[in-house]
Amino acid sequence: MVLRFSGLIVGAALVAAALPAPAQPSAADAGAQAFLKRCASCHGRTAAGNPGVYPPLSEVGRHAGSEAGRTYLAAVTATGLSGRIEVGGKAYQGYMPGLRAATRLEERAAILNWLIRHNRSKAPLFTPAELTRREAVLRTPAEVGRARPAK
């Protein structure tokens, strides 16, 4: 009986050693998970927004394609945003808290990169180093709101 039990343990150990390690989530999966955790409660699971309350994030890809837009996006995620903005012809007035205190640079980059892909943009993806450089430009949510690039 003791031999049979120890044989089961050895057999189980051999099977466990042969199994592949659990896969790490891809960058896209990590971005989607971070978006769902940090952003979806307001902007919706698909980033379509909540009409009249929280804007859709459909312009992220366009903003990510310009220097001013990239600085704006980096600052929005880190510092937050306040004031009036217009998205898709609809006005939104409100406040979005920044994520700097609650997230690491890698998580903010993953969220922005997921949104770039989600919007099918060909804009370059963000790196944590780029976010560090761009986040320092706009220091308050009101500054971020005023810096939103025009169409």
C-alpha cells in the first residue's frame, strides 16, 4: 500500500513536470484586462461610453497618430481630465480621475495600446518610457482638458 501511494506521487510529479507552464497573457490581453479593471465601469466594456455621461473612446486612435494627441493621451491616463470635451459630435462635461497613483506605467501603456488596437488605428504603440516623458507636460486635469487636440 505504501509503495502504491508513493508510486502515485512520483507519477503525478512526472505528469506535472511534463505540462507546459501557464501562459502569460499577451500584451493585448493584458491591456484588455487592465481596461476592464480600470476604465470599463465608466466607458463600458467595449469603450463605447455611456451617452451623455461618459464619452466613447473612439478617438484614441486618431489622437495617438499625432504628437499633440500622444501627449494628451498620456496626460489623460496619468493626470485625469476635467472640463468640456466633444466626442462624435456630442458634448461631455465632467471629470475623469488620473490613474497615476493606482497604476504602473506598464499598465497605463497596456490600456492605451489596447485602445489603439481596439480602434483599429495604425498609430505606434506607447512604451512606458514615452509615457514618462509625455506625462510631465500637462500637470492638472484642467490643463489636460484645454490641451485636447481639435479634429
